[in-house]
Amino acid sequence: MRHFLSLRDFSKDEILDLLKFAADIKKNPRKMLIDKSLAMIFEKNSTRTRMAFELAMTQLGGKALFLSHNDLQLSRGEPVKDTARVIGAMVDFVMLRVNSHKSLEEFASYSKCSVINGLSDLYHPTQVLGDLLTIQEYNKTGKIAFVGDANNMCNSWLIASAILGLDLSVAVPENYKINPEILDFATNMAKSSDAKIELHNDKNKAIKNADVIITDTWISMGQEDEKEKRIKDFSEFIIDKKAMNLANSGAIFLHCLPAYRGFEVSEEIFEAHSEEIFTEAVNRLYVVKAVLCFLDEHRSS
């Protein structure tokens, strides 16, 4: 049985197969998980993740069950392992959107079914798969720039780029440090994959000559008490017209949403690239379908 907790658990060929399948099922919808069931546990609020998983399961012929953390015994102190042993034995898949990646790993270790990361503090793998599918659809093969926080999106992009052999340039403020263990993994993997990974504290250096620019909110859920500090720390990291002019002609801009105009991106740039951004958002549906079908096939084989 396989889980989908991080892209680092998957080979280059497996990731490429997921993207190929996602592209195919987007063009040729079909029901492949008839009468299968998915439980969705949310510790954090969600728009796109819930829509993507619930619709993916329904369109594939299965059923999806939404479980708010506040509605579960977890909110009253039941151990994660006990919840996992019950829910993980009753459904075919469990997706969790959690505050701590350790909770996700513990759940997976006690679950009898495949567990999927819908977002954790360390990784957001389905979002990066959606980004990659979008980049493929726009036929962008050059440098990718990630500008923003050293967060779950940054971590997942480092891993994906290292495994797939991509050219990634990351820019984060000087006082924001990338997880050293994840950076070490990506650096070592890049040696064998021929990936090119650069780290900067200057957004302009990262963006220059890029074909894809990606950013994220500076203030993730649970960081609201740091809002004023983060706005100050990231004041030079907004993606505006001046920044986009440093990228290659025809470069695309992606944002995993929600986007706060005037902070991580200007209104002008967001609207100029809205087609790409909302294609990216909808593509989450198709990569989730690919992940669910991959896990089901692996369990059945």
C-alpha cells in the first residue's frame, strides 16, 4: 500500500506518469473508482482542496465524506492513532489537511488505507502537481522562479525540481530559512537528476530570465499573529510589473490562492495572468484524480 504524503516518496517516472494520467483524464473523463470512498479530515479551512478532492471522488464514481476536525473526537483529545484505526479501516482513502506533518505521518502509520496529504506545515504536494500540469499545458520548459515564504510550497517545489531535474530559482527574505533537511535532500538529489537549484534573498535575481514565476501568500493560516512583521519583511517581494519585466517574454505567473493584491502580487499582474492562475486552480481536480487512481491501482496490484 502506498501513501501520498510528499513527492519525495515518488520517483521521477511515477511523478511524470501522474501528470500524464491527469492530462489524459482531463480530456477523457471516466469513472474509475465506482463505489470507492474517501474521508476528508480538515484541521484547516479550505476552498480549492475540498472542492478538488470532493469533486474528483464524485466524478470518478465514488463517495466523499467531509469531516471537520471540530466534529471529530480528535478535538476532544482522542489520539490520532485511534482515529486512524477506525476511519482508515472503513474507507478506501483518507485525505488530511493538517497543522502538523507529524500528525499526517502518524495517521498513515496506523491506517489500513492510503493516506493523502491535502496540506501540512511541511508540504503541499497536490498543489505542486497542479502547478506542473499547468506549466506543461502552457509549454514552459525553462527556468522556474519561486518567490515568497520558505514554507510548504517552497519545500514541495524544491523536492519536485530536484527529482524531475528542473531549473528552479528560489527567493526568500534573508531572515527566513528553508528547512535544512529538505534543502539537503533537494541538493543531493539534484546531483543525480541534473537539476539546477539556486537560492537568493533578492526576488529580482530569482525572476531574471524565468519562464514561470510562482508565489504564495506571505501569511498562511495560523500565522495571523505575525501579519505586521511579515508584511514588513516581505515588502520587497511583491510581484509587480517591474518584477515581471525581468522574466522572459511570455512568462506565466502562478499563485496557489488565495491571493492578497498589493502584497505578494499587484492587482495589475494578477489580472493580466488570471487565466493561468485559475487554470492552475482547476487543474488541482485532475491531479487529485490521478493520485486517487494511482493509489487504488497500487493497492489492487
